[in-house]
Amino acid sequence: MSMNDMDAAFESDLIRFARDLVRIPSFSDKEGELARHIKDVMVSLGYDEVFIDRVGNVVGRIGSGEKTILFDSHMDTVEVNDADEWRVPPFSGEIVDGRLYGRGSVDMKSALAASVYGAALAKKRGMTGDKTVYVTGTVCEEFCDGENLKMLFTEHPIKPDWVIICEPSDNTVTLGHKGKAQVRLTTRGVSAHGSAPEKGVNAVYAMAGIIKRVEALNRRLSASGHPHGTIVLSDISCVSASLNAVPSECSIYLDRRMVPGESAETVRREMDELVRDKDAFWTVGTLRHTTWTGAELTYEPLHDPWSIGRDHPLTRACDRAYAHVWGTPPDRYDFWDFGTNAVTPVAMGIPTIGFGPGEYKLAHMRDENCEVGKILDACRFYAALIGEL
């Protein structure tokens, strides 16, 4: 059955939904209004079960077959601190020249809308009879990759056979992404009065040597070919008794991205080398967040890179679904350089792949926008993929 024959009313409702999602601000840990709206729309579309879990994820289910498919999109967005400088207001949900504008239009409310309607379309086409299809809108992904799904799978009897991460890929089948380590590195010093610095040990000066090592490590990584890993110092702070005292402690926060062939063990060796012969130590940069429901998330940002093979049955199913929508199988694939909720299903051994509308280089940017036609095409693809699995 052709997946290009959605009726005009269905298309109009889908785009209206995507616009409404953009119009509802949903910064991390503040996604409650959006979750409730998504739940209402899922109910109106005839989902068999819809609920909001303890941490605030909205979960919709269609069907109760043996094969279980999960489409995941996060609800949260980064904040807007420059609204007056946007050409199109960030929460207007306006469509200009065929593109939906606003915060989250790329990352990733267009995909969320397409997946909610894609599952409904598959049900409408009779493609869900032997399947259980879950669509999730998850919380706090911008800070805590995968912790949302980890909590969902822990607290509910959901174990997908396949997971589709709907992050923006410009409607390109995406076979994996880089790993990530976020590390806090701390040097110890000895406090002394600012008028007698020779009596102390300045922790910031000790950190200066480590920072040079970080710079050198990034140069080596960048020179290792393509793709390559990266490391960046993203924050620095110190502890001092006063502005008239030698700092007794200095900390930096490092963001390390890993490519296939690198691993968490690679990062551990690098961190040990960075603090070598210094009075210093490093720890994984644990993050803690309280979700909009009051649930606590504790996130350990240390994840290996992952990829799925081109010959994997899930990839081949994506190829067939792609051909249903565009007439030919894909001639290229992508590999994200950022982290996603995929880290949880991948760690559980669940075959996972990525696909979503929007150019990810526009995410988090002023005048973020997504082509409307690609939202519709993504919906068709999701429905076709359900039929192929």
C-alpha cells in the first residue's frame, strides 16, 4: 500500500499538532503542560492506552501484538534567552515559506508530532494487528540522555524488540552516534592570604598545566582522521576563602565525545594521564535533576559510541519503508555526532536506529525551523516502518 496518500484533513491535523507543540514552552523539567496536551491528542487519535509515568514521560500504546516497537522523542527543549532577536517569535509556531519556526521545531517537536500521528496512521491502514507500538514523549533529555527511558523500562513491563530514536536527521536513516563522557577534574591547593601567596599552593595555577594537556589531547584527536573524537573544557570554577586568598581548589568540566573504536575505558586512561603528577583527581560529572512531577533523576554521563549494521534486519526494514515513501532505498546513511536517548536501549541490547525530520545543525539556534513537507514525510516513514517490522 502506498504511504503517500494521507488525506488532507489528516495532514492538516498533524501540522496543527506540530505547531501547537512549538507554542507550548517545555524547557527541561517543565514539560508538564506539553505532556498533558500530547496525552489528550493520543486519546483523540484512538490510542489503546495512554498514561503519564512517575517521572513525567507520556506513553501511548497502539495494539497488543507480540512484536513491540517503540518510537521515542523527548519533549524538553533548551531555553530561549534571546527572544527579541528571533526573526520569527520562538513560540509562535508560525509557518513561513513552508517551514515551521520556533524553539523545538527541529529538536524535536516536529518528530514527536510525526511519530504520534505515524502510529495512528499505521493503525488506520491496518498495519498494527500483530504488533504493539509505543510512542513516547520523554523528559529532561537535554541534560540526562536515556535516564528517562531507563526509568520507564524499570517501572513498567515494556521491553521493545526495536527502538526508533526520532531525533532530527533531515529524514536520513541514522545508524548510530558518538559516545559521551562528561568529567569533573579537580586540583587541590593550599589556602593562604593574598599578601603572602608563597605560603600557599594555588590550585588554579596547577589547573593551568592540566588545561594545556586538554588542549593538546584535542589536537591529537582532531588529527586522527575522520570521524574523530573531541574534548572541550566547558566550565571552570575555584574555591577560595575570599577574594584576598589563594584558591584551595579548582575544578573544570570536560565534555569528551567518542567515535567507534573508542570507549569509556579510553576516556579513563586519558583522564588518568591528564592528572598524572598533579595533586588532582577526576570523577564522572554526575548530574541530578528533579522532573516536572517531582521525581529525581541521577545521570552518569559516560556512554560508549554505538552503531547498527547496514545489513541488520532493522536497517533493512528502514530501507524498505524509505522506498515506500520516496520510491527508492536510501543512497546514504548518517551518524550523529551528539548523544541521544538511544544509550538506554543500546545498553539493553535492543536494536536501535535513528530517523527524524529537521536539520540537526539548526537545533538550539535562533530561528530554529523545520520544513513542513519533511514532517509529513517522516509521518509516512514511521507508519511504513511499522508495516515492515
